[in-house]
Amino acid sequence: MGKKIILTGATGYVGEGVLLECLANSAIDEVLSVGRKASGKSHSKLKELLVKDFFSLDTAKEQLRGYDACFFCAGISSVGMNEADYTRITYDATIAFSKAVLAASPGIQFNYVSGAATDGSEQGRIMWARVKGRTENEIGRLGFKQSYNFRPGIMKPSPGQRNPKTWQRILVPIFSVLLPRSTCRMQDMGLAMINSVLKGYPMRTLEVKDIKVLAKA
């Protein structure tokens, strides 16, 4: 029997790429996209749950029941944001969401997309890295059956993606040539997430090299 996945961030760069892999993979039976806006995609496997924000999931518990894994791909840039506002969106909202899905589906696995150079010590000088590290650490303490931190670097978009911004379409191919060890394909991200559910991985935090390995598992 195939897996049922909750996914966030379907209207963003990473979430859209992971969603496309899930819809194309025979091991996935259903994807529930949760967010403020519709994904813009139509597929027999795809369901959508529109919510005001990730702090307002009390009435959605029934819709979140019975899922095998959550792929949390939602996120924002820290550019121009102060630490309090960035923490509210990146840490507080993510933890509220993770608690809601854990309460509804106690056996669920949680995959969190943070990023290369995330600061697991929570003590570094880079604000976004500290906040992401704090988020990773707290997810690990919540009691999930399994949870993984995905730390991608440069990601080449998949064919058919609509959401990459103009600068991503221009600069990603350039940087992927200059920094191959920091680069993976969006297909690798999606396949690694799926394989983490099907096969597991010995490390809880996956850097770019781990993502590539797990994608081929």
C-alpha cells in the first residue's frame, strides 16, 4: 500500500519541486497540500487544505489524520527581516504545524527543509542559521516516530516547475557549475524525501551529499 503525505510550501520553489516528484512516484498514493493558497496543480493524488495560517489548525484535525509523513517545505527569506519576525514565521509557525500533525497522526514522520549552513548550535552570528537550527532541534524533541532535517544548497529546478523566480532561473545554472558539491537537482530532493519514508537513513540531518545518496537508494 502506498504512502500518504502532507506537504507544505507547494507554491514555493522547493515545495513545488517535491510535490511534482510525489505525484509522479508510484509509492505515493496521496498528497495533502496545506497552505494559504492553492497549488495551482490538478492531479488524482492531490488534495488541498487551505488555511489562514499554521497557527489555525484546530479545526483541521480530522483532515490531518492517517498520514505517513509530512514534508515541510514552506519557508521565507530572512532578507530585510528582524529576528523576532523571522522567528515568528520560521520557528513558531513550523512548531505549531508540527505539533498539529503529530496530534492528528501520532505515527507520522516529519521532514523539515532548513538549508545548508544551518546552525545546530543556535549560537552563531548568522540570524537565519540560528533560527533554523533552533527549529531543527525542537522538531527533534517533539516525539515524532522519525524526523529528518534536509539541508539543501543550490537546487536545479525540475522540468515543469512554474514557481522559480527569474533570478533563480538565471543564477542557479551558473552556480551549479561553479559549486557542484553544493548543488543537487530538485528531483534529488523529492526522491530523497520519499526514500526517507520508504527506506530510512542513518543520519537525522542530511547535507547535500546525503540528499544525493538517499535519492539513489
